Amino acid sequence: MPRTLLSANHVVKYFGERKILEVEQFTVWEGDRIGIVGSNGAGKTTLLNLLSGELQADEGVIQRNVPVTYFQQFGKGNQNADPKALREFGLADKLDRETLSGGEQTRLRLADVEENALLTFADEPTANLDAQGVELCCKRLENCGTFLLISHDRAVLDRLCNKIVEVRDGKVTVYPGNFSAYREQREKREQREWFEYEQYRKERDRLTSAMRQQAERSRGVKKAPKRMGNSEARLHKRSAGESAEKLDNARKALQSRLERLEVHEKPRDIPETAIDFSLTDPPANRDVITGSRLQVRYGENRIFENAAFSLPRGSKTALIGPNGAGKTTLMNLIAANGPGIRIVPKAKIGFFRQGLENLDLEKTVLENVMEDAVQSEQVMRGILARLLIRRDDVYKKAGFLSGGERVKLSFAKLFGSPANVLLLDEPTNFLDMPAIEALQQMVCDYEGTILFVSHDREFTDRCASRLLRIENRKLLAFDGNLTQWEERQNTPREGKKEIDRALLELRIAQVIAQLSTASGEEKERLEEEFRHLIAQRKQENL
């Protein structure tokens, strides 16, 4: 029988007079690997702070039987961490905290997490990490044995967790299994909630209708017919009174049944929103953005060296590479239409940056989204609702929104704006799980062109139709998602090279044929692609 490492009973936490979290009974057993999920502001971090002792409960008892190691979302790294751990996380020669990137800062704090700890709490430990960093983080947590993990990375939750805790409406619900199992159970629960609501609604409407009919019949019975004698009227009055009393009793019985009827609230529903993409006046060119002979360096650090790329119209391209490889640099270069970048005339770029510079914090949510919108107010409200900003929340000032809500507002502005090309730099950071899934669907449905950077494995796999990999200061394209690319790497090397070479020669032949009839901008584009293909063939033959 596994031992109890932590227990919480009848725990309540208030902020002012508002109850924000209630934990009736919760136990952490040795060997539990618990993922914590919920909407922004639901109370996930508050739960960890209560269980760890960082925050005191207003009611109830929390018993900790072992020490807690706590990786906090906005904690500070220890430059004096174990040298072995620093080498493991690639930080042995990077001890100046002022020069570390966001991902490297996270690695520094992970290096300080005690291996083989009896009980570990981790709040968003994979934020800002590249694929290698996520792998190192997962291995560190696997060595911890028992942990509670807040994460919006569904692949990480699937890999690591054997239980999921959902924080919703101030309550804590435990589901057995990993995130996929939780999602399946959650969908079944939502289906049941809809069924129960429909049954309740039908019975409520039936009882209400029956009560109304009984009341109308009662009123009709009480009226005496015209031209009736006095004796007949007295008899009618007595008979009508008896009948009306029976009808009233029947109505009261219906009223009583209606009052005892168990109320089922209508489950939340995500509205469908049709965005009229033609209002953005999209380009018809095959490639909307191209780059050639890109040369970028910071001091002695070379980022790109004679790199080239293209973004086909309507493509969803994931830009991948390790921390510090130049992903954000390339996005900034494109947004600034820098040296070597060619953007077709009709392309209009919308750029999501982590700084959220496109928000006016003094204006309301609705004023912000309508400021540059080409879509109608109804559509913009629908976009906000899909991102879980609903009803009166649209009249809040942006300055009063949480960090996650501001991210959602920024996305709503982009999707309703005149932009037809979107650059998304880490779009899933700070978003709750429902918002990530909503954004994922919006990206897949979007008719324009998207280039995005994300360390969320499932988001990348579901959204990307192609990859742009940064490798050896070059940009290498691949048609397919990350999983398909990894599977491709497992094919025999020589066979893969032959396939790639044949495809390259085929494309060169196609471009030569198209050049013979092309003119104007199309000819310029084909000539540029031809130069790029010849350079690629030369490089592969070295």
C-alpha cells in the first residue's frame, strides 16, 4: 500500500469575500504523477501555493508528511546549482544571468530542482523551452517519482501523468489516467450534462405548459353562462367551485413538481464563427513571402548565413529550432521587411508578439477588437466567445484582464484584422487548455498564411502543414508536420537522399518549363526560386 505524502481536507480559500477555491478532500499518494489543468484564473497556482504552504488556507487542514520541492513559474535560477546538472542542461559555460534567454533561464531553474525528491511541485516548467529542453525537463520530473505539475503542454501531460486534476468553478475534480484519458472522460461528462439539461428543459416546459392549461380551464369553469336563472346560477356556482378547486389542486401539484425538479444549468457551448476572409483582400501569388541570401549576425555570433526560404499562400508553417537559433530573429526580419525579404504587394502582416503591443489597456475589450477590424461586430464577438471572452467581459478595460485574457484579446484582434499573413511567436504561452484548443481550431480554419513558433508538440502537429527548420544557419523546408518529419528521419539515409535528390531535380525541371512562358512578377519569382534550387543542389553535392 503506497503511503500518503500529502492530504487536504475541507480546505477553502477566499480573496476578500469571494470564495475562489474549495478542496473537499484530496490526497497525494507515493507514486502519483498528477497533472493540473483548468482555465486561466481558475486557481491552479493557488492550489499549489496552498498545498505547498506558500499560501495559508482560510479553512480546513493540509497535512504534509514529506518536504516539498517547488518549481515556481516566476522563480529565480541558482547560478550555484550542481555543476553536473548545469552541464546536463547545457549551461556549464553560461552563468551570466543577464545574457540568458527565456528558455535558458528556465533551464537554469530546472537544473536546481532536486533529483529523486520525494514530492515535487512544478508550475509551467516547460514554458519557453525548445524540444531538447522539454525532453530534459520530462526526464528530471520522471526521476522525481511523485509530483504535481501545472502544464498546458498536452504531450507532456500524456507522457508523464497518471492522474489529472481539473480546477473548475472553484472546485477540484480528480480523473484517473493521462490527459487523453481525462479529455475522453470530460467529453463523456459534457455529453451527459447536455442530455440531463435537455431532459430537464423538456420536463420544465411540459409542466409549465400543463399549469397554464389548468389555470385557463379553471377560469373558464368559474364563468356562468348568460341568460341563466337564479336557481340554475346557484347550482352552477357550487358545481363550478368544486371543479375549479380540483383544477387548482391539480395546478398546485404541478407547481410543486416544478419546484422540486432538479435544476440543470445549460452547459457552456463554443459558438461557430464564420470569418469572411475575402475582406482582407488576400494575394493570389503562389508564394506570399520569400527570403534569399539572408545574412544575420550579432557580433561574432552568426545566426543565418546565405539562408533562403518561402511561405506558400495558405500554408501553416511551423518554424522550429533550438533556443537561440534565430526563430524570433527571422520573424522580426519578416515583419520589418528587412534585407533579403520579399513580400508580395497584397500581403498584409499581423504579428503576435509576447509583449502584446497591439493592445490599448485604457480601452475596453470590444473597443480594442473593433479598432482595426474588417469583420462585423457580431463576428468579432463570436471570435472573442470562441476564445472564452464572453458576455459582459467584452466591456472590461483591457488593463483589468489577466495575462492569459490579454493574449486571447490579442489573437481576436489579429483574426478579425485586415491581416492575411500571421506571424505567431509562441502563441500558446500563458493560454489555458480550452483556449489552446480553440486557437488550434482557429489556426486550422484560417484561410490565410501562417508562420508560427511553438514548443507545444500537439499544437505544432495539429496545425502545421509544413516545417521550416533552422539548421547550421540555414532554413530547410519540409512538407508535413513534426511527427512526419521524425518518421522520415528513420528511413534509410541513402534512400532518403535519393528521394530528396529526385524531387529537387523534378522541381528544377518544372521551374525551367514555367520560365519559358512567364513574365513580370511571376518570372521574377521563378528566377529567384531557380537560383535557390540550384544553390540547394550545389550544397547537397558538396
